Amino acid sequence: MVLQQWASLKQQTSPEREKIAIDGHSLDIATVVAVARHGAAADLHERTFRGIAEGAKLLQLSLNQGDIIYGVNTGFGGSADTRTMKLEELQTTLIRELHCGILINSDAKLGSEILPLEDGFSNTCMPESWVRASILIRINSLASGHSGVRPILINSMLELLKNDITPRIPLRGSISASGDLVPLAYVGGALEGKRGTMVWVGRKAERRVVTADVALETSHLKPLRLGPKEGLALINGTAVSCGVAALAMYEVNNMAVLSQVLAAMSVEALCGTDESFDPFFAAVRPHQGQTEVGRNIHSFLDRSKLVRRNHGLEEGSLRQDRYSIRTASQWLGPVLEDLVLATTQLSIECNSVTDNPLIEFDFENPGRTRTHHGGNFQAKAVTSAMEKVRLGVQTIGQMLFAQCTEIINPKLNHGLPPNLVVDEPSESWLMKSVDIMMASLQSELGFLSNPAGTHVLSAEMGNQSLNSLGLISARYTHIALEVLSQLASAHLFVLCQALDLRAMQLDFLKAMEPVLIKNTSEILSEMLSDDKELEVFHASLWKQFRTQLDITTTLDSTQRFSTIFKALQPTVLDFASSSSNTVFTVKKWSAACSMQAQEIFLRNRELYHSQPDASDVLGKAASRLYKFVRDELKVPFLRTTMLQDQDLGTTPSQLECTDKQKPRPGMTTGSLITIIYNSIRDGSLYMPVLECLAEVKVSG
């Protein structure tokens, strides 16, 4: 599903793209994103012309026959007991009187000496992409012909999209019961060219806000005069709730794939096992979501040199990974299943007719025509989808938070330094602030996961006693996704740091092992009886050295290696034959190894940091995302000296660094995480993520 959406969006936003044809039946979420965010062109499919004309004709026929039709020759809602013959004026009045939302102009000031409490412009106005998505979905709904509007109304809405005229719509004011009345009324005001309706116009950098009459005149468009039912048909639908929700749905589907890649990277950062994702688990518990996540993560870990199979043979070691990575497929699987259902709900809603009343006609049975009064405008399907999405967002965030805190904590991370510092632990606490921020973000996600649809109040003279609050739910879903994007950005930053530390340690071990063997053979040779015994001793010593290396990460290098080799002395004494010089010889060996280990460690640290590259030891997915962060985004393997140097005017190393490793003016941990965050929000990070998923599908 996600790969299909990705392929569809790529196709519709390519330079060779064809104009999108709107037919009332085949609008998908990727198309909504293409038009709303990427400016893809859209027009009516020719097969809609007959139905639109037929609906308008039948409405006029009913009026000619003297039929009483809600919202056409009656009042609205709880005032539907009134009657009128002023049909066009009724529609204009409806649009005008629904302009009740609060909108702050960008140049509004509270006073020269009073600072605003917030950015009123963005806090009261919908983003342009939301508005464009809403207009597109409303066009698609009206294109069925069952709303009884004339072609000119739909074409006028299309002209808004084609000419980049986007009404400013209040963020709040809809309960999504009789559709999104207030927001869509501002689209009506733009179509009518009302001076009280403000719109965005102009191309990209020249974007500005003008009144609707000026925008239409500049684009050589005539203001629309609404016909019978057209004001009602425009506003009486779920287009805004659905449009805002569709944009969120596309994002969360991509985020769900990203979370699986991050889970795989977390397994590698923690030197975990791929056993947890063996297909056997899904075979005996065949939930579709769990099966897919397990298969994906198992494939993502392919080729990793950091993944290990833990047989529990090491005394004091955990037999299995902790829950944050071991149960990732069971944790994320139900989320994927909910997202599939939510996507289906919104896809149906995008292609539904949601105003009232509706006109039934059948070209194969011309005598079967009827006007139906009902409630397709109740946006509960949108609310249902968004509540599932927001709960899923919280669930994803909880997993990422648990993984990240485990990676940062030296008591849990299997040998990574505290706070993932490159420098001495007593001089840097690099990721401590990130750890705190992650807790803040996840706590907010917990709050945002609460349902919006349970807070219904009766409205509009008691007529709208049930209302979906679909737009409110969709708005809060976007907030939740924005928070999750920050959390995922921080986690990815932490993961790349951790993976570099793993690779750096592997380089150190590779350089250290022959030195340890050489010192042991030369200094302790007289204390060990034969070569076979020496070989066994080397293996035992190396194993214990690595264990001690993992449990001394909180010590500075000046203390760490002397502590390690003091701890290894009893092992040497157990193997060595006793003599008068034994203690002296062991201390000599310990001092020599400690000194050389520290020298190798410091030299290796400087060398690796100057030109870091962990890609060779990573799995397929981690390698792709790591390279994107390091090479494309140029987010460096960070050490505190890179941040200090902005003030001190020095260089962190005498070695030649790659450009990405050189300090930049004003660089902070937050500024680097922000780079990753921006790549999530603009969608560029999803390219390598979805390539990882596509690779699984091909190999599977």
C-alpha cells in the first residue's frame, strides 16, 4: 500500500506528468498530496460532464414542479421550517453569514510595546496545503452529479487550483457534523470574489495575501453568482475534514515504514539479535501486521556485522534482548493493521458524495429519479480513521522512545559510552539533553492520543446533537505527527551516533588484539607452559578484555585501561605458573598493555572521527539511511569539541577532516537534529526509507 502511494506520487509529480483527471470515483490519497502539496494540475474527466448536467437539470425540474427541497427553498438546519422563493439570495446569504471564524492578518499588531502571545497568523489560519486538499476533494464529490450543481461551480473551483488562488480559512470553527460549514464558506467567498475573503496569490517566493475580488481580477476570472443549492452543496460536505486527514494519512503511512527501519537500526546499535524476527514467530501467530513487520526488520538486518546471536553462554548476560527491540514486530504490527483500515476509510471518503439533499438518477433507467434527504455529511468515518492514526502515532513514539533511552543509558546499551560521547565521559554529556527531550515529546504524544470524538456537544438549535468533530481530530493528528517527526529525528540522530561508536570500537578492537597477543606472548611467555596453553589463554583473555571494555565505559580513558588490566590480573595469575617474579611480571604486563591500549584508543578515536564511515558494518537498511544522514544531509559524527570550537576558535583535531566533520558556525545538537527533522517534513528522508521497503518486496 505504501509503495503504491509512493509510486503514484512520484508519477504525478514528475516533469512528464499528465494532468490529473477528476471523475468522482478514483481519487486516491497520493493524488490529494500531489495536488495539495506539489501543485499537480487537475481537471474534470470528460465522463463526468453528462452526470453533472443531469443533476443540475433534475434539480431545476423539481423546483419547477413546486417541490420543497431542503436548503433550496427552505431555511437551514433547525430553521428548515421556513420557506422562501429568493433562491439565489438564500445561497449568498448562507455563505456570507458563515464567515464567523477568527483570522489574524500577518501585519496585525497589538501595539508597539506589546509582544504577541503567539503567531496569530499561523495559529488562526489553515496551511495552504490543507485548503487545496479540501477544494480538490469537494470538486471530486460534486463531480458525481448527485449534488445538483452546475458545471460552472466546479470549473470555478478548478480555476482556484490552477491559478494558485488559495482562500485563507480559519483553523477552528467546524464540528464536522453538517459537513465543514464554516471552512468551506470561505471557499465560497473566494469564488464570489468577496472583499471580506482573503486569499493567497502569486508564485512561490512572490506569495502574498490579497482580497478575493483582487485575486479574481488579476487572474482574469469572473466572480461566481451562486445558483439554487450551490452554496449549500459547496459547504455541506466533509471535504475539509477528509482533506486534512488524507494529508496526515500519507505522512503516517510513511512514518510507519520509517519506524521499522529505526527499529532495525536500534537492534544494530544495541548489538541485538535477529532471532526475534525469525519467520517462525509469525507462522505460529499469523497476524498480518506482525508478519509484515517481522519480515521487514529481518530483511533490513541482512548483512549486518553488529547483529549477534546470543546463546546465553556468557555468565551474567541477558539471554534475550529487552522488549524495546525484541517485541518490535508484535508492537508495531497492530498499528499497521489500524493504518490499513484508516487508509481504506479515507480513500472511500475521498470518493463519496457528502452533502444534502442528494439527487438520484440512473441513465439506464431514466424514470428512476428522486431527491433524498439524509446525513452523508456526518464525518464520523474521518474521526474514526484519525483516532486510530493518533493512537498509532503514540504507539510508534513509545517504541522509539524506549529504544533511544536504552541506547543512551550505559547500564543497558552493551558497551556504548554514557550519553554516546566521543570525548571523555567526565567532559561531555552530549545526548543527555536529547534523552530529556525525548521524554518531553513522548509525554505530549500520550496526551494527544486521547480521542477527540468523545467531546461532542449539541449545536445549532439542538439540530446537530451528534457531531463527529472530524476536523478537530484531523488537526490534532497533524500536531501529533509533527511531534513524532521531532522524536524520530532525534532518535535517528542518536542511532547514527551510536552506530559510528560501534564502528569506531570495532576498529579499536581490530588494532588492539594483535598488540595484546604480542605483549602477552613476550612478557608472559615464561609463565605459560606451552603454545596450546598460550592459545587458550589468549582466547580467554580477549573475551574478558572485551567484557571489561563494555563495563568501564563511564571511565575516562586515563583510568579506563589501567582499571581493565588490573581486573584481568587474576585471570593471568590463574593461568600462570607460580614463581618469585610472577607478581612483578604480571604488573609489568598490565602496565605495558594499559599504556598501549590507551594510546591505540586515543589515536583510533581521532582517526575515525576525522573520517567516520560505519556503512560497511551495517545492515542493508541501516547503511542506506546512515549514508543519507551523513552524506546527503551532512549531519556529522558529533563530539563536544565540534560545538566548543565555535567559541574557542580552535580545531578539534590535527587530522584532516572530511567537510561534514568540520565545525560549522552556530552548530548545536538541536540544529543538527533539525536538519533531519526538515528532511522528514519535506519528504526527502522517505526516499531511502521506501527504497529499503521496496528492496524487501523484491527479495521477498
